[in-house]
Amino acid sequence: MKNQLPPGQFETNNWPILHQGDIYSFNEDTWQFRLFGNVEKEAVLTYSDMLSLPKTISAIDMHCVTTWSKFGTTFEGIALRELLNLVSLKEGVTHIKVYGHYNGDPYGYSANLPLEPLLGDDALFVYRWKDKNHDWQDITPKHGYPLRFIPPASFYLWKGTKWVTGIRFMKQDEAGFWEELGYSMSANPFKEERYR
Ligand SMILES: Nc1nc2c(c(=O)[nH]1)N[C@H]1C(S)=C(S)[C@@H](COP(=O)(O)O)O[C@H]1N2
Ligand SMILES: [Mo]
């Protein structure tokens, strides 16, 4: 699936910036990441808890529904599957919602995703990146610093919540921010699932 241009997309070497609302400004004293919903016991991580988890480095293509695609960006972050070691999921969890800041509300943005395709090296909570024109550097605040989700290339990039604050584990699919406004629940760029 790498370096493959989905229908209706064009390739860019830039990394455009797209979001609604204010840019969250990082405060390590108040920052937290919650694992909640259908879990036996909620977990709350500080930023240093997060950074002490095993790291994953992988190149993940990005496909934005506004039609740009960027190939071969390499990210450093924490794989979603590492976070699953910190909670016991209740029976029947099939989907998650990844929450992030929106205009001062830590849970104001969200994106829903099926859990099963997110267990590999291409579903990362990232803080650093590089590409062929840029050496390793922190994700800028506009791209979601201190931590943002990058979904596998089989999902449009709106599923990549910036300024993440937590994951809710769900027993059914439930629309997030853009999905409530009419965007696709499944959002596969290769099937051009833009709207619903
Ligand atoms: N918290 C938050 N995350 C967000 C958004 C947002 O408005 N708020 N926009 C999404 C959309 S629509 C896109 S296309 C990507 C863009 O990521 P980028 O600006 O790093 O390219 O972020 C996603 N994550
Ligand atoms: Mo977007």
C-alpha cells in the first residue's frame, strides 16, 4: 500500500496544515492521556509515562480528504498496541474514538476507528518525524505537538487526531467530529470513502 496514490488524490512534498479551532499549547503539568470506556480499569498517563513506553519508527503515507497525499514521511512514536497493554478491554470492544483538543475542550475533537486494523506499526501516536527534505524534528504545534495520532494509510488523515487526550474503547462504531458532519465512518482512501 506504500507510495500508492488513491483515486482523486495528488502527491505533495509539503505537509499541509488543516484543522478546526485553536492550536493547543502544551503544558506538561496538566497534560494527560486517558484510556477509558469499556475497560476494566481506566488508565491515565502523564507525558513522561507516555514517552517511557517502547518506541516505534515507521514510514506512513498520509491521504487527506482535501485531496493531497504525502508519501514516505517517517514518524517516531508509540504504537497504539503498546497502550493496549495498560488496560484490560471488556469483552466485545470493536471500535475506538481518539480524542483531542478543540478550542479549549480536551475532548472537543474525536475520530472513530475500528480497533483491529490499528494493531500494527502504522498506527502511531507521534512526536517526531522526518522525510527526504527534513531531518528528524519534533512535530510542530500546528501538526499536533506534543502528541498526535497518525492512522494507517488505509484511512483518510482526519482520523489522525492532533493534540490527543485519550482513547475511548467502544462496543459499537460511533461518529466522531467530522463523521457527525457527514464524512465517512470507514474513510478508506483507496475506496474513495469520503462522505456517507
Ligand atoms: N484535534 C484535532 N485534530 C485534527 C483536526 C482538528 O481539527 N482537530 N483536523 C483533522 C484533519 S481534518 C486533518 S486533514 C489532519 C491534518 O493534519 P496535518 O495538519 O498535520 O496535516 O488533522 C486531523 N486532526
Ligand atoms: Mo481534513
